[in-house]
Amino acid sequence: MALPGPVNRYLLLLAQDHLEFRLPEIKSLLSLFGGQFTSGQETYGKSPFWILSIPSEEIARNLMKRTVCAKSIFELWGHGKSPEELYSSLKKYPMEKMVPFLHSNSTYKIKIHTFNKTLTQEEKIKRMDALEFLPFEGKVNLKRPQHIFSILEDYGLDPNCIPENPNNIYFGRWIADGQRELIESYSVKRRHFIGNTSMDAGLSFIMANHGKVKENDIVFDPFVGTGKASRKNQKWRGPDENIRANLRQYGLEKYYLDVLVSDASKPSWRKGTYFDAIITDPPYGIRESTRRTGSQKEIPKGIEKCPESHVPVSLSYHLGDMFFDLLSFAAETLVLGGRLVYWLPVYTPEYTEEMVPWHPCLKLISNCEQKLSSHTSRRLITMEKVKKFENRDQYSHLLNDQTLPYQGHNSFREKYFSGVTKRIAKEEKSSQE
């Protein structure tokens, strides 16, 4: 079925990696630039083609200046499930919207993009010839055209069952490409100093986009790590030195403020709101420890009834404690509307959505999974501060029933290595047979 007369309709062509993170990233960026995510599609799944309603071309361009999940965006002129439907849709597209890009003084070219199928040159020419009814008056320029138009054909997701005819056909004017090249440009492999928990570049950009980070924002990472280099025969450098070295490599040192060495479980900041976003990857207790320093943390009266595993004791610091401290810190120090983005490790056989830590000042925006193994994964949690922090909010989440399910993840380390041991034993048994 062809689309009705389009009103600011755009076609988004997405990459086929980081599938879980695509929708939250696009929603966050549209919101950041003054748009709103609206679409006639009820579900997206793994499809690389999304039809969106975006208020203006400027917002569409700003979106592509940030996204690493999308490849390109097009002003959608026509759409159909068959060539006939596509041509019918194109004939309904307002002529006044076409003319500025087809007049005699313009240059253009037409590209063919197919997903899950390769066309011959003869087939491509045949598709271009079928568009002769469009009022192209300019000259063809294949090297440096003023305007680029694209025919995009979708042959589904199954490479073992490719249909003869496309499931959907689109035609539109190319607007802009996304920032996919940043994933390679900032690859960890190219970094001067790396650690054993260094974050993948693509995921780092996705985290910043989920956090709606914009120019001049102050962003804090409470678990920035040591920045220790992994190269052999190299002297250890402190976190400040290594962070500066990596930022200097990319010409970004001017954006760096400072690093503070402290215990994340203890208050190190004066009361107030400092940060536009908190983006971090906390330690899971596998390759790094989760240990509190110093003496027992004081708990106000009335909190004694909370589960024993959540009462902080000297040198005992579970994953649950760490994440609740993180949420409390974010609730107190984020500006209103600021976002907390962090990774939550889970043991998948026992995971339920109720296990995601909760706080009365923070609203859950998205929850995306990245599989780590057959039995473990980590979830990228994005939360937004929607309520001003009050003293009574500091421990209210410990008395909430939602605290209880997350206690099971205090033993994430044991469950993680239990799964590894079972896998090794299974592989050894198979090799002996």
C-alpha cells in the first residue's frame, strides 16, 4: 500500500549492528534536537528501513550529525510494495516540493541501493529508465552532483530465502549520512593507552547519544578507571595522564576538565546539581574489585528494616550496593532533565525487568541488552531525572519492594564463573568423546 501525500516524511537507513540500541538512540537524538519520534510503523525489529515523520530537514541533518546506528536519511518521495505502487505514490508527491531539485540549472544522479540482494547493471538501468515520468530537467553528474536521488529495495532479512521481488521499494532525495566512520576512527585498537575494560568506541558514542549529551554539557564518569596501559614493558601511568594522552591523540583534550580519585561509595561532593549527564560502566567484580574502603557507613533511623544484604558494612560492598549508591548520587547531582546512562550486568536465566534498580527521582527511559555469553549479558540502562532531590529520597528506594529482586545479582561474579566452568567442562568432555 502506497503512502498518502507525504508531510515531512523521511526514510532512515540503519546499520545492522547494535540492533538493541537503535530505537533509543534515534528517539533520544530527535528529542535533543526539538523533534519527536512519530511513525506509522508499529514495530521495527531488525528492518534497516524506518519511515519517520520529522518536523524539518534541519532536524534530520542534526540527527545524522550524531547517530552511529543509522547510515543515511532520505526525504521520502514515494513508497510501495511493487513498482506500480511506487510510481503511483510518486505521481501524488506535490510538484512544488520536487521542482527546487529538478530544475534545468541543477545537476543530479540516481543511485540504486538493495538490501539482501545484488542487482545486475542491466537491472539497475531498467529501474532508472522507469522513472522517466519524473520531471528531471537538470544534467546528470555522476562525480559531483548537487542532488542525489536513491531507489532503495528491501528483500527481507533472510539471506537463505531471497524473494524474486522486493518486499518494499522506496524513492527519495538523499539528505545526509550518519557518523559510522567514527567507530573505526576512534577504535580501541588505535588508542595509545588501553585498559582491560576499555569501552568499544561504537558503544561509547551510543551511550553519549542515549544521554542526550550536547555541546558545553558537563559529563561525569564516576568509574573512569585507572587508565592503565596494557602494553608490556611500559611504566604505569595515572588515570589523569592516560586520559589526557588518549584525548590528545584525537584532538579532544580541550574538552577535558579533571579527574578525581575517591571512593564512589562515599559522598565526595558538596550538595548541589553539577552534571548534565552521568555516563559510566561500573565494575562488575570480574576483572576489577567492588570494595568499599574505610569504616561502616551510617544508616539513618528507620532504615534498619531494610534487607540485611543492603546494609553497608565495613569492606563489604556488593553490586546491589554500588548501583543504589550510583542512582542516589545521580538523583542528587544531575540537573533536572539530566540523564544517567550505565551498564547493568545480569545473569540471564534469572533476569526480570523488576531487577533494574529504582529511584523516586529517576525515570527509566530505555533498557537495552548486549549478550556477553550464553548465560550472562549486560543491559544499557538510561534514566532521566524527573524530580528534584530531597533528603527523604536518599534511602526511600531501599524500603521499596523492587529492591528485593536485585539482591540475587550480588552473586553475579560467582554465577559468571560458574557458567564459565560448566562450559569448559562440557568442551573437554566433547573433545574426549
